[in-house]
Amino acid sequence: MSGVCGCCGALRPRYKRLVDNIFPEDPEDGLVKANMEKLTFYALSAPEKLDRIGAYLSERLSRDVARHRYGYVCIAMEALDQLLMACHCQSINLFVESFLKMVRKLLESDKPSLQILGTNSFVKFANIEEDTPSYHRSYDFFVSRFSEMCHSGYEDPDIRTKIRMAGIKGLQGVVRKTVNDELQANIWDPQHMDKIVPSLLFNLQSGERTESRSPSPLQASEKEKESPVELTERCFRELLGRAAYGNIKNAVTPVLMHLDNHSLWEGKTFAVRCFKIIMYSIQSQHSHLVIQQLLGHLDANSKNSATVRAGIVEVLLEAAAIAASGSVGPTVLEVFNTLLRQLRLSVDYELTGSYDGSTNIGTKIIKAHEERQLQEAVIRTIGSFANTLPTYQRSEVMLFIMGKIPVPGIHLTLPSSDSGPEGTRMIQVMLLKSLVQVTAGFQTTNMLTALPSSFLEPLLSFSLTEDPEVRLLVLQILLSLIDRHDNRPKFANMSSISDISVLKLKVDKCSRQDNLFMKKHGQQLYRHIYLGCKEESSGREHYEALFALLGLLSVELANEEVVVDLIRLALALQDLALSTDEALPVYNRCAVHALVAAYLNLICQLTTVPAFCQHIHEVIEVRQKESPYLLPEAVFVDSPKLHSSLDKVEGSVLFLQSKITESLGGSGYNTERLATPYVPQYTEEDRLSKRKSIGETISLQVEVESRNSPEKEERTPAEEITFETLKNAIVDSVGMEEQERERRRQVVEKFQKAPFEEIAAHCGARATQLQSKLNQIFEITIRPPPSPSGTISSGYGQSQSRSVPIYEMKFPDLCVY
């Protein structure tokens, strides 16, 4: 029988004999290297035999796995690896099929050692660059199996870590093998990304927990090379770095879903870390796609808890800080529109107490402090986004936000605000805080473009409101916009120091654009400074901000004319503090006196006129001895020392307009303008901004309507102006005001109480009159036809035009088409 067996063995194919010879009798001896070299040489000499060699090795490996002969399994895989690395030819595709079949067999095993062995072989295969593409190879099983290994829950923690690391390496190999092969199934498809990305994030998150329990820094550094967290992060970065423009969404969406499913937004730390990895790994020109996805996710979670929304906003904040300039993308205003919408929703939620505006038993109760934290996070994020924009885009964003703020007298109704006047006020405050963030660090060379009328006028209207918080925010915005040389911090402490050189102010010559800006808007700014000092609710912060504003105007935008106007304004403020008609509290009057002293001390040293400086310093010295409560050092402190009465403030403690005019006149300043007291002009804007209710604004509109009504259309004949008429006008002014007030009351009462039919008839009469006027205009503008038949000769030899409507004109057939 032995002779027969030997004879049959000799008849076996050579490749089988070569394969059998690489296996030793004792598997512990390992692969027979000499025979392995023969097999490799044979495979290289006869590449058409590779598929048969692979099939036979696969058959032996399957048999050894079934018989639990794991030593021979390791030898078979080692032989496969060596053949795979040695043979680079067109026939390798057939061999690879056998190889992948064996790897799959190992991965399906329950033994961790075989799973790790199969993974290591697959990783080696993934690093091979094939010469020819494969049309029929599929990696779906490997994606699923490696993802499953990443979530391994094996009892032994060391083995569990090895299995998870093997899964991560396997996924990395799949990505490397398929991401650049157009013939393979697209690895970026959601069916694959929904497995790969959560598996990586799971290990990244679990690694953070194990790192926090690390026994010692020395042990941690020794094991750092084997850390699953580091391996996972490297794999995740490699995956994102290979993502093209169209694949960003599929790669980021599973991250958002994972953070949602495991409630990881609330902790913020892990979510921020994930998106830092994403923003640093993807190509910089794709950053705006990630930001847009985050904004969309924020909108989708608009009715989720405030902590979740705050977590998303914090991630947005970090992403915007990492993103390069201009990475917000083409839809810049849409980014800010989304954030402002979230701000408005948060205000509504805070005031109504629920997400759906009702207080049913089933509704989710909202915590006000969480909504406040969210609002602050949104405001910071708006500022972070604005800092990435160029100057021209930031100006657009400023105008866009200003357009969203309910301005007194302009926005009569506020969309999507169910919280009443308090909601309107909170929205004003929040949007103004957003503007403070956007304007922080804003630098421009042209103030006319930085502060156009469409932005400045609505902004200044808020400085006249009765809400002190709103007024302070407006002042902060103005300071940020005017300060172009970082002088603002130097005006933080109001004082009357004798030498301002210690402040190290940066003063540049006023440019032509700055002069044009002050000519156009200077009077507006002066008036709002004056009225801001006049407000009873102004506190220490307001007066310090007003002083900084005066100082910045003097340093940044002042020419001789502006200096004269600012000195006039300061003297007018001193008169305001002395006046008893305004009924200002004692603190406010002392604060205005102190503000004037600090500013005149500053401006006199900026002008460097000795006589002017001497007068100001003399008054300050007298105040230090007799009335310290009129100086900033005593007023703007935590416990101000005030006088009970300011009725006896006079004489040498006051700055005299005559002396200032005389001292500046010798230096070429306009003495005539200096001698003219400053008087602010009250405008319609003041009345609008002081209105507290929508009803008052409507009554103003009714008043305007009544003035334009047809009943008032007939003009009175021009009256000759004489001395008697002027005298009567002065005497009867009080009576005229009473009559005007009564007339307004009657008009408002008519529109409030009159029947609908009467109001409709009134409006119908106006419409009829308008139609008749239009008919007259149309009759006049109809031109005669160009044909001779349209002209009638009169008896005096003159031609008379006949009005013929266009639809009755006769045109030649060639002109009609």
C-alpha cells in the first residue's frame, strides 16, 4: 500500500506538492523557508498558476480552521502574505479572490487571535498598489465586520483593546483600498459611512474615558503608541483628508447623528473635539460646507433643549475660529440670518416658557438660565464668524443685523415674536449685543463707508430710548467703529491728569474722508451725546462711555472746526448741569460736571494752547480744593462723595466761555462760533424714539394722514409779514399749541370712534379725486398721430392738434406685426 500511495503522490500537480512542502510536520517549527522560496519562484515563473495556488491554500486553511489546527492556519496566512507581496502581475486579481476568501474565513471565526491575524493580512494587502483594476471585488463584508470589531465587548480588556484596534486598522485599510479606485463601490455612500464614522467616534469617545483613568504619566507615555485613541484619530483624519467636495456631507452627517443619538452635544467637549478634527483635516476650501451643515442641524434642533442648541452653537464657534478667512462661503448673510433666527426663538422660548407657545401639561418646560447661556453663545458665535470676514462683508453684516432690530417708529410689528413689548426689548438688546461683537476690532480707513446713514441713523435713534442698557450698547458700538488706533482702552479711566502724554495716545492727521464724515454726521453725534447726558437713568458706565466717545472724536476725527464744536458742546453740558429746569438728580449733575472737566482737560492739552490750558487747570485746582465732588476722581468711584445741593456752584469752579473764546481766538480758532452757545435741535426722531407704545406711533401716522387729507388741500393766500403779525405770533403761540393739540385729539378720535362707512367714504373720496387727477394727466399727455390727417388748420394759418387716442390711430400694414 505504501508503494501505491507514493506513486499517487508523485502524480499530483507540482503546485500542490510545492504548497504541501511549505508545511512542517510540527506547526511550531514555522514555515519551511527553503520550500517557500521554491513556491515563490514557481509562482513568479508560472503566474497563470497563481489562482490555483491560492485556491489550494484556501482549501487547506479552511480545513485547518475547521479542525482547530491554528498553527497551520498561521503558516498558510504567512505564505499567502509572502506570495501577495512578491507577485505583481496581471493574474494577481484571481489570487486576491482566494486571499480575501481566507481573510473572510478568519474574520468570521470566534477566536480573537484569528480575527486579528486576518485583519493584519488584510492591512498588508490594502497597502499594495495594484496595476490592474478589479471589476467584481466587493468590500461590503469587510466594512461591516471591521465596524463590528470596533464595538467589541470582549471580557478581557487587553484582548478587547486589541480587537478594537484591529477593527480600526481594518477600516483604515478598506478606505485606502477603495477611496481612489473608481471601479469599486463608493466608500462615501451613506450605507458605508453610517458604519465607519460611528465606529471611529465610539473608539474616540471610549478612549477619552480610559485616558482619564490613566494610572501615571509615565505609563501613559509608554502606551501612547498603542493607544486606540491615537490610532482612531489618525484614521479619522485620513478619511476626512481624502474627502472631495461632494463627499463632505456624507462624512459629516454620521457625526451629527452620533452626537444626537448619544446626547453628546450637552457635554460640548467631545463634540468640539470631533469638529476640530474635521475642520483641521478637510481641505480648507471645503470648510464652509461643514459650517452650513452645522447651521442646518441647528435649525433642525430649534425645538430641542437649550443645552443641545448651546452645544451646537459652541461647536459652530470653534469651527468659525478654525476656518480660514472667507470660509463662511457664498451665503454669508444666510449664516447670520440662521443665528439671528435662533436668537429670536430663544428669546421667545424664555418669555413664553415653552417651545410651542402654550403651557399645556405635556409641553416641555424651559429653563430661563439655559436659554440665557444659549443666547450668549449665539452672540459670541456671531462675533467669531464676523472676525473671519473681510471689511466690506462685515459692513454688509452690520447693515443686515441693523435691519433686523425693531427700531422705534419704524418696525410697528415684529414677526414671530409672541412675547409682547418685553420680547421686543430683549430682541433689541440681543441684536445690539451681536453688533457689539461684529464691530469689535473693526478697522476702516473711510468712515463714510463704515458708518453710512442707513446704519448710523437707526443706531443713533436707540441712544434716545429710555432703556439704559440699550443706550450703553449703542455707545459701545460707536466706540468700536470710531476707534481705529486702539485708543479706546486709554480712555477707560476718566480723570483730570495734568499730563496726558502718559496715555500715549496715537493721533493722526484728519483725512479728507473724515472731514466729510464729520460735516455730514457731526451734529447728529453732538446732539446724541448731549441728550445722553440729559437722561436721568444714565449711570457711571454711560458717562464713562460718553467721555470715551468725546475723546475718540477728538483724537480720530477732529479738525479745527470739530474741536470748536466739541468745546461748545462741553460748555453746553456744563450749562445743562447748572440748570434747575431739567430736574436732574444730584449724581447726574455731578457726573456731567466731572465729565466736562475731564474732557476739557483732555482737549486743552491736545490743542496745546497755553492760555486755554492755564484756564482749565486753574478751574480744576479750585475744584480740588473747594468742590472735589465736581471732578471725576470723586464721582466715578464705587462710593462717590457727593454734595447734598449744587445750588451754589458758581464763580471760579466753572469753566468760562468768555475766557476760553479769548484764549483760543489768538491761536486762529473761530471766535464767533466759539462765542455762540451750543443748542441741540430736536427732531422728529426724538419724538419717535421716546414713544413707548405702538398706539402712539399709529396716532402719529393718523396725524400725518390728516395733514395730507383733501380737506386741507386748499391753500390759504400768502399773508404779509409785519411787526404786528410777529408780535401776535409770539403772544398767541401758547393758544396755537392748545388748538393744535385739540385738533390732533379730534383726528385720532375720529379714526378711533367713527363708523367704518364714514372712514371708507372719506378714503373713497380721496381715491376718486386721485383718479380724476390721473385722467386729466392722461388727457394732457396723449399726442396727436404722426399722419397729416391728425392736424387741423385754423382760420388764422396756425395748425391745431387734435387729440386722438392711440387705439384709434390708423397704422400702415407694414408697421403692424
